[in-house]
Amino acid sequence: MSAVRPTPNPQTPKPGLTGVVTPHPPAWHQRLAASLIYLLVRTVSLTIRYRMRDDAGVLEGDGTEPVVFCIWHNRLALCLENYRLYTQRVGRQRRMAAMVSASKDGGLLARILEHYNVQPVRGSTSRRGRQALLELTTWAERGYDLAITPDGPRGPRYVVQDGVTSLAQVTGLRIVAVTCKLTWKLQLRSWDRFQIPLPFSQCVTHFAGSVRVPRDASDQEREQTRRRLEELLKQATVD
């Protein structure tokens, strides 16, 4: 890893000059849609009964150590509400940076994150991945929690990709496997079967366990950790 780290919001050169990929900014209609989605989620959330199950120990201790939260792509709808409740439970002011696709569609989610005061970092395995990894590392050094969908943005569903273990190895943070179970929901016919919570549902957030990737881990050790993380998530996933 280079000793020179990028600033969290770098002035990105044009891709044609340096090979650096510039993420698509949210268009005006995406900003409007993000505001409406944020208000809708906040309204529905007021009717939902939340419960947390902590098998990872994240609600114990002083809550000062940042972590990498890892949650399936189809559980994103209430993840920011859950993080808000998590910070209330640990009794500390926490901040988070989350990886979002650099595509045009990612601009909508990035704007929703900003409504929750979460720092979006644009990138994926196919676009701007290395740059996003460096930016996430910078936020981790500032004490931010990190969040990533290990099977996003295109799947396959419920398969952990290598990006999350690479991030954990570089930052030294432990990965916390998180999943949510909704009693009332709609499921879209998308690749991930995205779940939309219905009013007056119950949401059980399960911190299923955690893993670490040593900074000097070999490819084989990193693959073993990836499989263990995938196993933790799958065992805790109830559709």
C-alpha cells in the first residue's frame, strides 16, 4: 500500500488523462427521488418494531473500535435505520462510510446515504474498485465504521466477493456479518430479490458474528476467511 493516501473527497482528474474513473454524480431527478425515498423510509420506520440479536459482541465494550459492517444487497432498505439505532444502543456518536456503485444508478443511493449523514464512497468490483478501497481506508483511519454489500452491486446473490476481505486486510478492522429478518415485506423480481419492508412489520437485526483478516494473510488465508464470512451470513439469513 502506498504511503500516500487520497483525501476523502479528491478532485478526480478526467479519466482520459490518468485512467482514474469518475463516478456518475446524482442527476436532479435522482436527488428528488432520494429525498422522497428517505422520507418514505423514515415514515415506514416509525411503524416498525426493531429488535437486535448480538452474537458478534458489537453492543458490548466501549464501542470505540470501528468495524466493517457486511450485509446482503437485498437487505439495504432498513440498514441505515438500523445503524442509527445501533449508535443509540452503543451510546456513542458514530459515523460511517459506505461503498456505493460508481454507476448512474449508484448516484441515487449515494444521495440517500447523504440524507442519513453517511459518507458515500463510489466504487465496485468492476469500476473504480481500487480507488474506492483507498478512500475507505482513509475514512477508517478517521475512526469511521465502514459498510459494504459483499454480493453487490450485480451478484450473484448471497455470494461474498473478495472486496470485503481485501478491505479488512488493508484497514485491520474486523468484519461484522449482519442480516435482517422482516415479518412483513415485498420482494422484487430483481437479481437479489430486494426486500421492501411493509408498515407495522418487525425487523430483527442479527449481528451474526465477526472475522478478521491479518494484514499479512496469504491468498489461501483470505479465501478461508471469505468462506467463513459467507457461511456466517448464510446461516443467519432467513428469507
